[in-house]
Amino acid sequence: MNLQKAQIQVLPIVLVTILSWLLVLFGMNAIEGIPVWPRVFMHNFFVLLFFGMVFISYFRMQKRVNAFIVSIIALSTYCACEFGFWVILYPKQAPYAFSFSDWIFPAFLMVSLVYFFGKLFRT
């Protein structure tokens, strides 16, 4: 059996991850000031909505990429965005006080969603 392997191009994955992350950031800015639990719920909703929309589009255009590799690149980019935002742009804020539901769970949702859509739209 002769299977063609697709070459993973990192830059498009990085760009769509940054786009998704920025959409989540803008969504969170729009709901600034609401109580904590609705804000945590909306953060997770925005992660699912925006990463889902963007990566569905990505995987529809890139059918033969490895979903696992794309997920790893997306997670690395997501972590770099979070690091850049909290540590470099807003060092006086206290991101270290955030809980599991603020950091880990949204990242888990994002990487699971990217992997799922990568497997779903693979031909």
C-alpha cells in the first residue's frame, strides 16, 4: 500500500492558533466584569467555539495532515500566547493565582478539539 504522507507546515498552524486565541481574548474582553463562574463557563465556551470554527476550516483545507502533530503545534502556540500575554504584557497581574479551570481545562478542551477535528476531517 502506497500512502502519501503530507508535509506539515508549521506556520499556518501557528497562525490559525493565534487567530483562535485572539478571538477568545476579544470574547473575554467583551464580557469583562461579569461574575467569576459565568466568566469561566464563557471562557470554555469561547475556546470551543472559536478554536472549533477556525480548525474546522483548517482541516477542511488540509486533509492529509497528522492530527496529533497539528495538536502538539497548536498546544505549543497556545502556551506561548498565554505566556506572552501574562508574563510579558501583563507581568503585574496574577495569572499564577488562576485555578485549574482557568488554565488547564481550556487548554485540554482546545487540544482535544483540534485532535478530534483533525481525525474527523481526515480523508
